[in-house]
Amino acid sequence: RSSPLPNTTNGRSCIHSSTSCAHLSATPQHELNVHGFIVDRLRLTKYEPVGGVTAFMFLDSSPAIQWSLVDYWRVPKESFHTFSINMNPQYVLTILDKDVYKAGESVSMPVYVINDQYENYPDARVEFRIWDHKDGNELVRKTIPAPLEPDMEAKLADTVGYRFEAPGEYELVMTLTYGDDELTNSYPIKVK
């Protein structure tokens, strides 16, 4: 969709005409990271004390940089899709204690599962994988039993530890399979 505003990148206007708009390409990723960070922590504390979660701002009210899920032109932002995953009634998550790890450092990755529906999924499981972005190799693959009880608070299914020997960019991918459905959630891991 074309924008009526001059000097735009992906339909978003630059604030100054001399700006390259590079800051705007980083903004959606930052929104995505912040939304995921907050929602994961709120979902983890279901009923203790959190009673519910909702989006702060669903729609941009003007063509500006805002914390909404859908932009002014009614186009879903990247954070909309992440928020849709984060708010799935059956959910798998981890909490990483750092943004960047040192090479050779062991990383502990707790695997939590949540079920917000009144259905029981006794055979649910999590496929836990770590991928190396550099060469596309799968470094870790583990299947974790994760039965989902009706209206279940966050439950620790397992904790997986891994030592990242080399600097690089990795991705933790967890796929929760329950009934005939599945949900995939991923987390970037940076090692320097």
C-alpha cells in the first residue's frame, strides 16, 4: 500500500527528510522484543498475581512510531504476529536471563507450558531444538513430555542446559504439540 507521506520506508514516514530511515527498520524489532519479553513474564505468573493480559494499544492513531500491533494504514506489524503466538491458549515459553552470552558459558533454558482452556491434553509434548544460524546445523534436539491440564498455570516441564562453545547467533525453537494442533515459539540467542 502506498503512503500519502513523502520520504517513507515500508509506509512509515521519516521524521526528518535527511534521515535514512534506518532507525525505523530497527523499531519494529525492538517492539517485537519488548512485547514478547513482557507477555512471557505475565503469562508465567498466571493467577500469581496476573489475572489476564491484553494489548495496550491495538491500532496506531496516527502515522507515527507507536507501540501498537496494527499500523495507521491497518497493516499488521511484526509484533501482531508475535503477540498472536504469545496469546495462544496453549503456550510454551522460556525465560533467558541475559540478552548476550559469552562463548563457553553454559545456558540454562527452563521450558514452561501453559493451558488456558478447560481441555485436557495428557499427551502434549515439546520438541526443543537449538539451531546455529551460521551453518544451519541443529545442535540440540530433545522431546519433552508436557501434559497440559485444564486451566493450568505455568508449569516447568524441563530445564535444558547447553554450552555454546563458539560466538554466533543461535535460535531456540520450541514446538508444543497438543491434540491435533501445534504452536511454535522461538527465541534468538546471541553469543560473543
